[in-house]
Amino acid sequence: MKRQYIIQKLINKINAKSYLEIGLGNGNLHKNINCKIKMGVDPCGYPQPTFKMTSDAFFAQNQYTFDVIFIDGLHHSYQVEKDIENSLKILNPNGYIVCHDMNPTDKNMQIVPRIQGVWTGDCWKAWVHFRSHNEDLSMFVVDTDFGCGVITRGSQTLINQESQELTFENFENNRKEWLNLISPRQFNQLFE
């Protein structure tokens, strides 16, 4: 199961009309998502984003709302936290935010700055922040494709992470709880 499958499943589930992608990479995902209105934000300008700018610049001038938002931009926890916060402000009722790279498989792939090819950054720290502070959200991470986090409005039991530093070792010991990790099969059962 890949991120495209998860995003498209959510779009289809709510009959979404609008999709925003933050961080387009090579553009293949954006090109292959089926949604009436699709917009993309990427400062690098490939492949022809709707908005050639940083996500901060986009959110500062944005006038649109969206049914589904995919966050895969700068993989630094502080930026992911800002992107989630800003996305929540423009998310339509019953909409979804999907965050990529929430479940690094080893310590080196989450080190900032990047030290190797396969890299998730420390996005997981932003996820833990929202799992610790926002009881008005419903959040889980699908254990696939380096972790695809799904956020919607709802409710959740807050995790008590405050007593532990956000180190990779503590993440390893608390991964399932901190991420609210589910299997691809569980995701399919939720969204049949």
C-alpha cells in the first residue's frame, strides 16, 4: 500500500472535490491523483506547481479550502508542525490531512540535516506534538510507505509524552502508541 492509494481512498470516501499537495517531488503522485480540483505547492517549481513558493508563503496568501491535503514538504519537524497547523485552518468539514514519512525505520533516516539517501526527516516529532496536545483531532499512522499519517477532526485520547524527550530511542520504545500505528489491513477495514 502506497501513499497514492491512501489519498485516493480518502478522496473517494468523502467524494472530495478539492485536493492540495504540499511538496510535489517529481510530480508523479499529483499527476495520478483523481480529484476535480488539484493544486500543488512547491518552491522548486517542478513539475509546474500551481503555486511556486514555500508552504509558508502559500498559507500566508491562500484563499482556498480543501477536502484532502497531503503534506510531504520540508521534512523538518518545525515545518511539518506549521504545515499541519495551517492545513487544519483550511480543511473543509469532514476533510482529511495525510502526512508522509511519519514512521522512520532507523535512526539515520530521521536525522536532520539529511545524512543518507532514504530520508524521512524528523516529521514524527510534529506528529507526536499533535497527538499530545489536540484532543479535537482523530489521528493514526498507517504502517506502510514510511508511515502515512491521517488526521481528521474528531477526538482522541492524548498521549502522555511530556516526561520523555523526543529522542529516536524513546520513539522506538513508544512507536505504536505515539503514532497510533495501524496496519494497511486495518486502514482498509476503516474505509471500506
